[in-house]
Amino acid sequence: VTGVQTCALPILLIVDSQVHIWESGTPVHIHRQAPAYSAEDVIRDMDAAGVTGCVLHPPSWDPRANEVAIAAAKKYPNRLSILGFFDVAKPENRSLIDTWKNQPGMLGLRFAFLKPGEENRMVDGTLDWLWPAAEKAGIPIGLLVPSRCKEVAKVAEKHPGLKILVDHMARPRFSQDDSGFADLPELLALAKFPNVTVKATGGPSYSTEVYPYRNIHKYIKQIFDAFGPNRMFWGTDITRMPCTWKQCVTMYTEEMPWLKGRDLELVMGRALCDFIGWKI
């Protein structure tokens, strides 16, 4: 029509802060029991959910997890990046830090400490060399550390240049509803350290309600209020979610009226990309 001008609406950058892909191995029982979840699978599912990109976390059950993730990020560099891992207990692996981010798509590290013998690595001295090395190399580190927030505080205070991402809001595995967030103040206490961020991943799994899991929104709001939109990152861990990827998105974009505008943009992906240095 003559005289009518149109303009494109801005597209929200949606970046999932935690997704696993694998080619072999047996997933731990809380995850999708499938022989594989490939790069092509994740791209297909991201497209269906309107997700722009995701940060791959190579899972412990696939012996080639890092290689699988690197191949995927190399094939889809504008959709996939990686926080990888290696055995920090082996002295011969310490030199890996120097060239870690030279690998395609590799932006940092992530440790879950789920294998037998790894449970106390935050306190037994195994990681003492890692913190200063990663700080010096500018390598962000994700940590699955329920019940270890006080140890994270010690690391953050001693190494203020080290970028830390706390997985799953520091929720204990299998915890749900109000009791699952009983120790939330320990996580909130980490907000005073500017180098600590929170991955608000796994949200739906921490509620016994149905979508939109409204009974845990108040806890997510407390995390947001403490850390702010620049240090709280949306995400899923999709292969263990009780709902669709799209619902994980809309839980934030449609069901939290207090999260909007620039704050929404930051939480849903922009802040994460800035923090880990992903120029998506």
C-alpha cells in the first residue's frame, strides 16, 4: 500500500547456557535414554523452539565427548559453542590450559565432579592449580557445585579475575519445590563477587507442578534480584527436562511479567555471550 512503511521487529537472541550432545555411552538415568543426541538433532530441536544457539557441555558418559562437541561447533559455529573438560587430577594435563581456547568453538571449561572419587575435588586440593591458571588464561569455568557455595566464595575472592558460572542455580540433584530451595541464601551470598554468575538451568525439573512451574518463580526472582540481568543466564539441560524446549523458553519470555525489555534480552542470551566471549 502506497505510503505505508514497515520495519522488522527485533529478534530476541535466545542462547541456552547448557545442552549435552553425545554419540556413544549410556546417559545417566536422569537424562534421555537415547544412544545418541547429535548435532543435527540439537539444531533441529533448537529451530523448532526458536533457540538461536546453545553452549554444549560434553557429558561424562561419552568417552569422546569433547571431540563430538568440537566437531559440532566446527560445523555450526554460529549455533554452538562449548565449555569442555579434562581430567584435572593428571599433572600432564595442566599444559592444556595454554591452548584450550584454540580448539574450534571452545570458550571455557565446565566440571561436574560426578564420577566416583571426584566428589571432594572442590576441597581436597586437586583444583588448587586450576584457579590461577584459568584466571591468567582468561578461561571461564562452569561448576556443578550443590552444597559447595562456600567453597566457590573462597575461590572467587582469591581469584577475582576468574569468571565462574554456577550450574543449575546450585540446586541439589532431585530437589524440588520449597524444600529444594531451602539453602538458596548460600547461592545468593555469592552475588557480592562480581566474577560469579548463575546459570538458571534445569528450572522445570525443580518443581512438581505443571507448566509454567509457577511455584519456583519466586526463587528465580530472588536470584535475579541478587545477581542482576548481567549475571543470571537462562538455560535448560534439555535432555532431562519434563517439558518441551519451547516451554522452557516461554516460561521466561511469557510467564514472568517482571522480566522484560533489556533485562529479558540479557537473561535469555546476551549476557551469557558477553560473559564467555561468544561473538554469536
